Amino acid sequence: MYKLDLPVDYKEAAAIERRRKMEEERQSRIFNSKVRTIGIDNQAIEQQIADRKQQEEYERRREEAFAADAVRNDLIGLLLEKRQNEDMRELDRAEIEFRALHQHPSSRREFDLYDPEGLKKDKPARVHDDDPRCGISSLQKFEGEDLNNPARLKLQQEQKKNWLEQQKLEKELAERNQKAADRLYELKQKELDMRALDLQDAEENCRRAINMATSDYNKALDNEQKEKDRLKRQQDEDDNATEIANHVFGDILTENPSVAQSAFGSHRVISDRWKGMSPEQIADIKKQQEIQRKEKERLEDEKRRKDEEWDKQRVANARAALLLEREAERKRQEINRQLADENRRLSQEQTAHKDFLYKEVYTNPPTAAYFMQWNKTSR
């Protein structure tokens, strides 16, 4: 693309036209001796007041934007913490309820071994003298010699059957619980994905607002610097004119204290004419020094608060960026999987289409006699 093909940048053209008009206005002010030497420049003062109000309004809007962003981040953090606490309480409640319903000590198979009421429930060692459990040596009973062996075997078989059914029910219950847990995990992952998208939108809006604020701030600084340069040049010209007037009309050899004041400002004096500072001037200097010290402390406190706010913002942005990277990786894997499935399906369709063409459509290929019937006349 050649340089002549480039589109017109209307923004740059408007800036050039604005600078040209400013230069013409400045020349009209400088070349007009009446405006330059008599009175003050009311237009410049009004422009300074307007610029100062615009700067204050910009600072106020910028502080409000930062405050709103901080409040929004605090609300998001509180919502996340509240949701996490509710999930933990729900899991604890479900665990306690499961233990109370399905893990009672009396429902265990080995409960008869450590039952605190086992001795009260057990039969005595001897009921009467003709007790069949008592033998010649006063032993209780040997294996296989009891009279209730068939009934005991039948009871044991029924007990084994009940145990097997109970194990089957417990296994089915565990599978249902696992499926429910998997479903809850999927719902939680979907919720985290939606939360990451919301954080991404919030971060983009914040970045867009910061860029706009930075652009406006840079423009204001540029205008302020230009205005300072213009005021400095005007001040230098006024100082030069004042110095010439003092030399021409001033009374240098008098004892008037005002003679020692310099034409470069009220804070400067002429050393060979100066009679020393008055007590009011010394008190004013100390007062100005105290004001400057307090202003410096205020600026340092403000800078420290801004640094802390930026550090918090940077940590929040880093956390959101990590969530966005994880979401992007998951989506990339899902896209790759879908692409592989689509390629596999297209390959199968193409193979089936070729088989159809070669087996169903192209079953009667043309012979040489078919091509010999063409191009036999000039028409």
C-alpha cells in the first residue's frame, strides 16, 4: 500500500487545525501593542480558570471511578466468601445427617462384641442341674454337640442372606451418592465458569475506563504544559518591561525600602540596596515553610494510599487472569476435541461418497467409440 493510499486521519487533521488557530490568536495578541502593554489578559485568565475547573472535575470523576471499582470488588469478594461458607456448612450438615441415619453403632455387624448391655442380654452359664449345656466336666458346650444345630445352621444361612442384601443396598446407595456428588461437582464447575466470564467482562470494562481516563489525563497535561510555557514567556516579557521601567523612573539613591525589591519577584531583593528583612517578612517565610511541610506530608500520604490501592488492584487482576487462563485452556481442549470429531465425521462421509460414486454412479465408463463421434465437421 502506497503512502498516497493512506486514509485521512481526521483526528490528526483536527489537531493540526486547532494548533494553527492557536498560533494565529497568539500572533494577534503579540503583534497588537495595545493589548500587550496595557492591562491584563482577561481571556487568558478566564481560560486558566476554565482549565482549573476542568482538571478538578476530571480528578473528581477519576476518584469516583476508583471508589466504585473498589466497592464492586469488595462486594464480589463478600459474595464468594458467603457462597463458600454456605457450601461448607451444607457438606457438614449432610455428613452429620448421614452418620446419624446410616452409621449408628447398633447397626454394625460386630456390635454384639462390644455391646455394653451384652452381659445383661447373655444367658447364664447354668439354668438348672439338668441343663443339657452342662456336661460331665461342667463344660458349657462343644461344637456339633448341641441339640439346636439344624435351627442354628438355618438361622446362620438367613443371617448371611440378610448380610448380602444389606451389602447390595449399601453398594447401590454409595453409587447414588457418588452420582449425586458428581452432579454437584459439574454444577459447581459451571458456576465457576460463569463467574470467570463475569470477572473477564468486569476486567475489560475496568481496563477500558482506565485507558479513557489515562488518555484524558495526558491531554490535560499537554494543555497545561502549553499554557505554562505561554505564561512563562509572557512573565519574562513583563519582567523585562518592569526592569526597564524601574531603571528609568525609579529612585535608586533614596532610602526607600521598596528600592531594594527586585523586578523578578517579591521574594527577591537587590543586595547592594537591601536593608534587611522586617519581622513581618520573617514570620511570613516561616508560615510559608510550615504550609509547604504540611502539603508535602499530605502528598506523601496520598501517594502511599494510591500505591496500596494499585497493589490491591494488581492482585485482583492477577487472580482474574489466572481464572481466565484456566477457562481458555479448557475451551481450547474442548474445541480440539470437537474439531477431531468433525474431521473424523467428514472423513467417513467422504469415504462413503467415493464408494457411492465408484460403485453406484460410475458403473458405465465411456469407450473410444464415444469420443470418435466428435469433431468430424467444420460446423
